Amino acid sequence: MPIQTIEAETMALQAVAHIVAEDALRDRFFAITGLDADALRAGLSEADMQASVLGFLIDFEPDLVEFAASVDRKPEDVVAAWRALGGGKGVEW
């Protein structure tokens, strides 16, 4: 069953909480994305930002697996949420 948009948005917000709760992960996120806390906060309601947050976790499997476990989901669910928010648009694996 596909993930609905509201469920994907919720998972993206959980991902933000997960990222900012860990200093090393948060610092890596900001370094890689070029964002700062204000820009992250400002974009939280946008699907592109939500997809980017999930994409950050997807790009490094240990982070993906750790996050998925922390929200009692499968890594595939995180990828499905990323896709529901427009992640990977135009890219087929």
C-alpha cells in the first residue's frame, strides 16, 4: 500500500527531529546541504524540503536504517515517503 502524503510529511518531520537530536548528524546535514537552522525551519512546510531531509538519510544507509528503526518503520517505508514527497522524480531505479 503506497504511503499517503500526510504520512510522508509526518515521517519527514520525524526525520528532522532525529537529525537535529544528534550533534554529529545535524552538523553533517548542515555541512552537506548548506542550510542553517533558520532555513531548515522556514522550509519545513514545503514538500521539496521534506523530501530533501529524507533524501539525506537515504543517501547513507546506516543513517537510513537507524532512523527507520527509531520510528518503527522499514527503510523501504522511508524511501516510499521520500517518493511520495517528490523525491527521485524522473529517476527510475
